[in-house]
Amino acid sequence: MEQGNDETIRGSAESNDPAAQDDSFEMRWFVTRDDWIAANIEIMSSGRIWIEHFRSARRDRITKVGVGLAGLTLIATMIAGIGFGWTHVTSMAVLLTGGIATGVGMIVAAKLNEGDPKTNHARSVHATDYSAFIGPTSARCTSTCVIFERDEAVYQLPWRKVLLWTSPNYIMFGTTDSAYFVFPVKIFGEPDIQKRHMDQILRWIEKARVPESEKVKQWLRDRSTPCPKCRYQLANLQGDKCPECGHVLTVDELNARATRWA
């Protein structure tokens, strides 16, 4: 058994499950609040993540400034209209100046309210309640999904939906909605073990994100099989639909049929 400190990692060859895939593996570890804080800070220290954040923030600022300028123009125009009803030119100028100052003030206030994103993130990381995310945790990684267990709850995430965030000491699993699990890389024990399993996870994720039509096309590239619905002989299909009956094919369906007729 490969072991790192109090955590363990076990390959499918050591599993008692006869249905286990040869390249699947299991991990068991204990997550603490300090793990979550450290992982969040380390991962968000990545320059790439902040580059994307600042690009998004810049787009938001441009929108806000545009709104502020529109407000500025509206205010100045309204005040100018009132001012032209006056006979005193000085009073009109004062009102116009006030309108411009008000608009600029709106833009500056919007900018100041944003605050420093890194500081805000660090503050929120320490203020977050992690009670539902700490304790003994296990994960089983297979060719199709990762299955987490924590506090008698089971979470199954297909690889096509999984997002990974990494740092020198931590790896975080999540989806576009939220981060769900974090574990220390020391669980792997040795760098080569870490590389082997992480490379496998990345291959699964990459494979899962290939469009189904492309998977069907690749599956039929060097073989021929009848359509499950109309028996039309499929070969070198350039898509995922039977040209005879229009049935939408899947790799799982083709594999099941091939196994049944093997």
C-alpha cells in the first residue's frame, strides 16, 4: 500500500472490488479547517487565476464607468437646461460644474467600493464556515467519475463536470458551482506517485470533455457494426446519427452491443 503520513492511497489492484478498473484508485484522508484556508490562499496566489480575475473586473469597471458617464451627462444636461432658464451666467456655470463633479464622484465611489480583491478574498477565506467540509474523507477515482464520501454522504461527480485547482501543497476538486473537496498532495507520499495519479485524472477529464459525436466517430473509425435500431451497417460515420434511421448513437451503446455480440 502506498502511504503518505496519516493518509492513504490505494490502487485498484489492491481493491476487493472485482469490478474495479485497473487504473482506478482510492484515497482516504482527514480534512481540517486549516487545510481549506491554506489551500484557498495558495491556489488563489496563482498569477494565472488573478489575471483572469482582473480581466473580468476590468470589463465590469468599463461597464460601471460607462454607466457613471451616462449619469454624468444626464445630470449635466438637466442642470444645463435649468441653467439656461436663468439670466445669470455665473449661476449656470456653477450648476454645470456641480453636475460634472457629481458624475465624477459616482465613478470614483464605485471604484473605491470595489476594494482590493486579494484582500477581500483573504478576509472571506478566514471568515468562511468550513464545518460541513472537514473531517474524514474518502474518494474513489474511476475512468468515468470521482466518488467522494464524507459524513455518510456520497457525492458523485462525472469527470466532464469536474474542475481542478492546484497549488504546491493542495489539490481542490469542484464544479462551476462550487469547490467541494480539498486534499493535501502529501497523501501521495512520493512525487512520482502523485504525478502518475494526477496524470491519470487529467486524462480522464480530457477524455470526458470530448463531444459524444467525436467519440462515436473515433469508435467507428476502424470497425463496423449494425445500428442498434435499424440494423444499418455503420462504418466510417462522420457524426453520431445513423444515416438510415436518424438514431443518435452513443459510445456506451456501441460498446454494449459489441460486448453482447463478441
